Amino acid sequence: MLGRTLAVVCLLVVAGCAGLPGGGASTPGATTAAQDATQVFVEDESGDPLGNVTVEVADTQSERYTGLSEHESLGPNEGMLFVYDSEGSHTYVMRSMDFPIDIVYIGANGRITSIHHAEVEDDNEDLTGYDGVGKWVLEVPYNWTTEHDVEVGDRVRIED
């Protein structure tokens, strides 16, 4: 199962490089029909489903920088998936955000490495940094992870 998950994610990254659905050819913050088709599934250690979200994919530096800051809100099962070429340390902030979110770091092995519940900041000065290690970062509605019993170590599967 993990091999299939990683293969799907690798295809997603390759598609992004080729300008295919899920790629970096879209306007930051805009939802397209192709991006709506990308689903992220979270499963517990036993493979039991915990929840899934439809995500926009941010796989360019510009898209990752803008993130959800141009959105007014997220639906209950919507989010954004940030894609990197390789696993690394990242810090996310709530720059120009109007709503709180959960920030979920996912390692190259498809396992959740950390979860943060990020509140809206009063201004864009002295922003709180939410650190983690991952090849992917998933942003979902605030407390989505709590409501779905998602924990560090759970598995993530991406389908385009």
C-alpha cells in the first residue's frame, strides 16, 4: 500500500512538472476542476479510514508562499496540499490568513510527522512559526485532525 501511495505521489509531482492537472500552471489561490480531483485520504496504523479532503495542489514556490492566504475559508473537507521535491524541514506561518487551520506535515514515507493547530494572527508582524519535517504539508480546516482522530504516525494516501 505504501509503495502505491508513493507511486501516486510521484506521479502527482511529475504531472506538476509537465503542466498537467495538479501542476503549477494555475493562478495561486484559484481552484480549478483538475485540482478539485486531487483527494487526500488519511488512514490509521491499521489502514482504517479516518477522513479525506479535496485539495488544491501548491507545488511551485509562488503557490507555496501564497498558500491559503487568498481564500476566505475552507469547506469542511477541503484543503491545500503543498508538494516539495524531497523531504525537508519547513516552517509555515499564518500570513494574511482570515481563518484558523490545522497544518499537517507528511514524511516521504507517507506518515504524518507532526500536526499543528494554527490560530489566526492579529497582524503580519512576529508571526508564529509552525515547524515540521515533510515532503508534503497538508492544510485543512481548524480541528479537522481532532474531529477525525488523526495522529502522528497515521498514513496519508494521495489520489489524483
